[in-house]
Amino acid sequence: MSRPGAGVSLSEEPAGRASAPPTFGRRHASSAVLAVMLAALTTSCVNAPLDRVDSFSVSTHVDDWRDEVIYQLIVDRFADGDPGNNFRVNPDPRVLATYKGGDWQGIIDHLDYLEALGVTALWISPVILNVDTDAGVDGYHGYWAVDLERVNPHFGDLATARRMVDACHARGIKVVLDIVTNHLGQVFYYDINMDGRPEENVSGGFPTNPGDPQAPPRTPVTHITEYDPDYDPRGVQTLTSLGEAGPAPIRFFDMPEIFRTPPNPPIFQRREAYNLRGKVTDWNDREQVVFGDFPGGLKDINTQNAEVRDEMVRVYTNWALRLDLDGFRIDTVKHVEHEFWQDFTQRVRATLAAAGKTNFLMFGEAFDGDDALVGSYTRPGELDSVFYFPQKFQVFDDVFGRGGPTSKIQQLRTARAENYGATPQTMGIGVAPQQALVNFMDNHDVSRFLWAQPSRPALRAALAYLLTEDGIPCIYYGTEQDFDGGNDPANREPLWWSGYERGGETFEWIAELNRQRRRYAALRRGDMTLTWTTERVGDAEDAGALAFERKTSDGGYALISINAQGEHASHTSFGGVAMSVTAPAGTVLVDVLGSEELTVAADGTLSVELAPYQARILIPRDQLRTD
């Protein structure tokens, strides 16, 4: 049957306004508010003076990305600074799949909070215009793009977005923008039966004996949705009562009241801009993963098309220049062919460098535990870094979350040398991907750490590893407030529920770890060598013990020791054999997270005792700093 309220264009080219716009009860904006918002969109088009790339100055704000601590926030959930853009907002705290009111002004208003936490870079959700709502769920997250050149009016106007970036830069905070090149929102449907209406049909299943409810069906049950049909390697086909009749037409929606209109730039109003094969049904099939629509009706873009590639480069370099951005976090990279990244990254870097912006970070999301697959996007000529999902699963989930052996950390680091790029990308950030992986324990796509492991001491032990290992740490907003939401959308709580409290134990723990990172270059840029991991768990004396050294070329040194389990104290020794370290015998090491001093033994060993979930950062006494 047809989905309620589906206004559509009845041809493959954009058509006029739908005759009967849908209603959304309390969440439907008034006509006056909608008129204001649509007017705002008109004035923010790319031809307006405010949007001219050459009207803004840009510069490089980053020295070494390993110095930074990234804080991921969803704009709609961080802070509401401007109630004037709160249209179609649902205030019910039980309903998290709708707009809540956060905006760019809210970020400006709470930069003191971020500074107190020790954040030095923000990863913000997409800024561009999205399909506003679909099947009762809103596009507040930013991944349902419809116009790549206009801002999302829920968050403010372009001038406010630029003020937000400038305000961050004034405090030394860098800004990374989330972008999507793989898909657009559900901007069209496949007219499989060619009747000009989007439909969902269920047929078949007729029993061989209608009088017997246990009788087997005579025909199989089939479900065909024109919004989101299953993958077909030939492309989605038409299907009538007489059989197939070739590729299905696509028909664009025209529902401006919810910004569900033919997409922009104009290339995306043509068939050749899409792969048109239907949604992925087998995630182990690489062809489907690369060429299939994302389930939920997100339409897969044909990134092999040269004109599409040109527009992606143009649009996103323009955003970087308009806003003076410092980097891109790129969504769904494993769903796009490698050749696209080899083209896109090189042209973006060259264009930005010509404008005076270098050291521009591009890291991607390959939501997968396959270490070789994730690392493949850091090949020469591709991304500077990736979101380190294998570590999230194997270390933060298995070791810190479930008490697995710390030897998993050694296994993963051994694989890194083979799976990730060993040299910096040309015109990239100057650091090899192997040393610049973006480390995280949770984010907007997975349940929060405290959902699976409801132990705040375990969380703080995991944070100690996150903020002292090599690479670039990324903290998901709300972690500092002990948020514990489950899977999407429960993990996307409004931060204002916390009252922006700064006195909580986890907030202060993160702030302290960040202070130590700032003081000691070894914690940011030092080479990392594991000095103790163990396969033993349970009651073993070293169960959960983890230790590693960080060393810089100028002699900076740190020894980090963590107990990743909470059942008992643990030691970096077993059976009378203690951990070997490279600090000279007799070196006095001071725990900067406490005050205890330890001395390296004459044979170059050190046994560190760790209470359950305890972390220690040991610095040579002659290198201690208090600034």
C-alpha cells in the first residue's frame, strides 16, 4: 500500500509542488514558520555574497594532529542556543529519533565547557540541508542529504556556522566537519510497477487448502517496496503482471515543506548519478556493499561518474573554505570504491593548499572489524587516517568491557604494521596513518561503553588508555557525563540533560588526563612500545595488566600502566619475572596521576602494582612539569 502523505513528482524530472502535503501533528511547523525557513534557505543559496568562497579568509590552525583531542558532538543534541530555529522540534525526552533543538549558537555558548574538559578539536555533524523527516524519524543527524550547497536551517544560518568556527579557532579549538559522499537521503523512489505512485506491496502465500490453516502455501510471500527494494545486480527492474520490462524509472519527491525535494547540485537529478541497484541485503558481498543503497532508502551515489566526482570535490572544498574547516570526517568510506578516494583526497588537498590551508585531516569511517579492510583506506594516495573500529571491538569492548586478555592489544598492534599506511600521504597531515589512527571507545553508531559495561571505574580505565596511546583520541559527547545509552537513537541523548556539570568524577578524570597530555609531548607524539600484556585472566597475578612506553626523539619518556579488570589488584610481573623497561636502571619514575615514586631495578625491570581499574602515568622525576 502507499505510504501516507507521499507527495511525489510523476516524471523522472523535477516537477511542481505536491498537491497534498503531509501533516505531522504537533511536530508539523506552522505555515508562517515554514515560510521564514524557506526564505532563509533562499538567501543562503550559493550565489549570495555571504556564500562566496573568496569572501572569507582561511589559514592552517594545526601543527601536529597527534596533539589534538577530538570531541564528537551531534549538533542537534549538544546545546540549544537559538530558540528562533526550533521548528518541528519534539520536546518529549522519550522520543530521541526527532529534532531536539541543538544548534551552532549552542556550541558558541558552551566553549568554556569544552575548554574545561581539555578538548582541542570538535567533530561536528553535517551542516548541509537534509530531508527533514521520513516515516516518523527526523534527519537531525545530518546523513540524509538533499542539497549539498545549503545549510540545515535547524542549526542556524551560514554566518552563524562561520562564527562558530571562528570562535573555536580563537580558543585554539579546531573544527572537523562530517561529510557524506556515498549516498543522499530518500529523495526518490523506484517506480517498479510504473504507476507513478510510491508503494509497498505484499503478495502470495495463498494456502493450497483455504480451509486448513496448517496447509503449506501454494505461492511464496513476496514483499516489494518501491522506497527501498532489495539489491539487483542488473539494477532495480520494473515488474508488472506480465513480467519484467527493463530498468525501473526513478521519480523524485517534491515536498518542500519537509525539504524532500529534487536534490542539488543538478547532477543529482539525473539517473547517471546513482547506481540504482536497490538496498544491500548481504553485507559480506563487496559488490553490494559498494554499489547498493543503504537500507532505509538512502540512495547510493555513482561515485565512478566523473561529473559526480567533480561536484563532490567542488562542493566539499567550498565548505572547507567557506567555514575555514580543519578537516573532514568522512562517512561510510567502505561503501565507496578506492579509486574515488585516490581522486577525491588528492584534489581536495591540492585545492585547499592553493588557498593557504594545509595539514587538513581526512579520516574515514569504515564500520567494520576487519582490520585489513579498515586499513586499506590508508593506502598511499588515500586517507590520512580512519576511525579505528577494530580496536573499538577488540580492545575497548573485549578487554576493558569484558575482561579479555590484554594480549589482544599486542596482536592488534602487530597487524597494524601490515594493514595501515606506513608513510604520510602526499600533501596530507605529515604523519603516517599508522601513527595517526583516530581512537575511540564508542560513538553515535554503537551503544555507549557504559551500556554494555555499567562500571564507571572500567570506563575511566578505558579512558586512560584512549588518552595515552599513540594516535588521535576521540571522545563522544556525553561520555564525560557518564551517559549510558544503548543503540541508536538511545545513544544520542541531549547533553543539556546533564546541566553541563563540571564536577563529576569522569569529567574531572578526562580533564586531568588531558592536562597530562598537554604537559608531556611523549604522551602525544612519542613512539609507543608495549612492555607488558598477558594472555592470563581470572585470578592470575597479572590478569588485566597492560603497560607501554612512549618516547620522543629528544628524550621525552612516559611509562603507562593500566589494570583493565576490576576483580583484584594486578602486577606487571608473573612468576617472579618483572617487566623490562628501557628507562635506565635507577631512574625514579613519578606517577603524575598520584604521587607514588617507583625506581627501575638494576636489571632494568619494574613491577608496577595496580589496583582494580587503576591507571598510572609514570614520568622520570627529572622531566616533571607543573605548567
